Amino acid sequence: MSVNTREIITDILLELDKEGSKSHLLIREVLEKYDYLDSRDKGLIKRISEGTVFHRITLDFVLDKYSQKPMNKCKPVVAAILRMSLYQILFMDKIPDNAICDEAVKLCRKKSFEAFCPFVNGVLRNILRDKENALNFDGIDDKVQRISVMYSCPEWIVKMLLKEQEDGESLVKALSGIRPAFVKVVNEADTEVLTKAWGEAGISFEPARYIKNAFEIEDFDGMESVPGFSDGRLIVQDESSMICAECAGVQKGSDLRILDVCAAPGGKSSYVASRMYPEGEVVSCDVSDTKVSMIADNAERLHLSNLKPTLQDATEFNEEYEASFDIVIADVPCSGLGVMPRKSDIKYNITNEAMKDICDLQKAIVTNVSRYVKPGGVLLYSTCTIHKAENEKMVKFITENLPFKEDSLKPFVPFLFDKPRKSECHIQLRPDTDGTDGFFVARFVKSKD
């Protein structure tokens, strides 16, 4: 059966226009549905879908410049076809431009919008005739608008980052780049065998910047195809998340009882459980059966009998947990601005108002789960964002309202202090300066009184 990959992409883009749709989940579902396609077609669907969504602000600006009708006035199908086609023209170099235009017109016709074929063809041809200037934004005088259009980031987020962060433009730029996949080899003894197998499979890899036996990998067809994944020898998570797990300070063979709340899909839980294995216990919680099943799948794949997937709402007190954990890891729900390159539509779905609600939720969670920490035990707070209200201001909330004091991270992640940091006890990781996702981690010790 013949399948038109660009029609699939168009349908994805139209579905993502609906409220509540999440690009990374929808694209994963579509790729599972069309699993019989070859790797090249699946890779094309994923790249064009994600890229078109991520660069939508830039694409619409360019299209509006060369079209008599703005994109927000176009039929949704026509707009999706134009955006998808322009993404290929401007950001991909292996597909001939003329072929992209021809496919756009054919797809417009197939979708029963034949009357718009001349319009679609005319707009794309106009851009092609001036392609070298299409991404020239020097004419935008307003700094916020220029940064927004260049890096496809909503203006309100640009304003916030310019106000809150040093060299905010560099940060926005870094958050517009593609982030690689990372894996951690569980047992050091497997590293040589696995890296040899990756090379033989044509998988590109290089050592991660900070974590030993962790690697950045590329050129693979789904994680299941990477040698070592299916048989449980690899933990999959960004290096920033590995750093957070390192901040727990868990040593090989430690016999600790650890609680990881809001844990799905279970990367940090798996990391610390594998470090202690076969000793210790990690109770790994989340709020829904679906999320707990993700944790369970990870635990089963990695053969971690000391990892206990558990259904538990982090905002609801469980008296059985009170003062019973040596370490509580609270990687709380957040705005996700630090992982915008991994979740292409997150920047369009989050709002300033929603971020205020998120901060209230974070306070409710840490207030509740702080009761689970033993006297003298550790609370590890983390987010995957770069928003001060969810990070530094939460540190202030915890130390002023809960029986905790900050604890130095230096003994656990000394490699992060090769350069000056504002604090020894909490760190904001950035893609432009640290080469990681935008990630925040803070460590606290509970009063013994």
C-alpha cells in the first residue's frame, strides 16, 4: 500500500492545532501506527513534523513577507502545506526545491483544495526566487521581535529570558537548536562491547561532557535498534538529568530508601536504583496508571528489582511515608522551557498564567513530600526549566517555610564547579554555557530537630 508521507505530516500538523495536543506524544503514536514504513520515511515524518512545529514563528514571518494573504487568514490545510514545504526549503538540503513545490501543489489538490494550488505554488516560487534573503531579519528594529522571529520563540518568553537571565539572547538561540540523545551504560564493563557494536551498526557516538560511561548518540533508527537498550544495559536520559541523579550522592551498594515523586518515565529512579543495585530501595511514584506503567517498563527492561513503581499523587499525604526516606527526589512538574528543543510545541502551549499555577503546584508538592524526608535526610529539588520563579524563588520558599537548609552540591558534581557558579547549593544548567538541557537542581538537608 502506497503511503504519502507528506500527507501524514499535514495530518499531524492539523491535529496539533487542536487544543491539548502534544507534539512528541502525537508523533510517537503516528510512527507506531506506520511502523511498517522504512526508517527513511519514518525519519522524514519525524523531522519535518517536529521542525515545522518548532520553527512556526519563523516560517509564518517569512510566508507573510512573500504572500498577499497572512497565514492566520489561510485555510488550515493550506497553511500546514505551506509551513511544511517552507521548512524543507529553508532547513533541509537533501530535497530539491522544485520537487518540494511540486509535492505541495499535488498535496493541495489531493486534499480537495485545488482552487488554492496556484496560490501555494506562487508563494513558494516567490520565496525560491529570493531564497538567499528569506532568513534575513536585519530589517526588524525591535530587539524582542527580532529574537522571536530568528529563533521562533514567543515574544513574551523572549522578554522574560532577557530580563531574568545573563545573555538572554544566547540562551534563546541555544534553545532553538536540536538536542541529541544520550544514554548511560549501566555497567562499566559493558562499555567497550557496546561502543564496538554501535560502530558496527553505523551509530555515531561520542562521550558525554560530564558523566562517565555516558554517550551522545546519533544516526539510529529508534532506541530499540541501539545495541544494549533492549537487554537493559542502557539508561536513556539527557545528561542534565543524569547530573541531577548524581546530586543525590548515591554510591555503589548504598543501602538507602529513596522516594522519587513525579518520576515518570523513571530515568532518575533507574539511575539511582542501578547505582545501589542490588541494595537499597527506590519507590518511584507518579499520579496515573499510564505513567506508573512507564516506570515499570523501565524497571523491567533494566532488571532493577530494587525499583518499586507506585501509584501516588505527590500532592496527597501518605502517612506511611512520613519521615521514612533517606532521600526524596522531587523533579516537579514545570513549564518545561529548558527542554523546548525536545518538545517542539511546549513554548506555544505554556502561558504566563499557567506558569503561576505551576508554581503553586510546585509549592504544594514540596510542602507535602518534605514530610517524607527523615530528620537529617536529603530533599533534591529539580526542574527542566529556566524560569526563576520555578527555580531560585522555590529555593527561597523551601528554606523560609520548611525545615530545610541548603546543602553543597560540590562533593557530588565537582565537575560543574570548574567555572564560577552563583551558588554551591543550587545550579541552573543552560544549553549555551553547559551544553545540556535547561535544567535546575537544588539540594537540601532536613533539620534533625
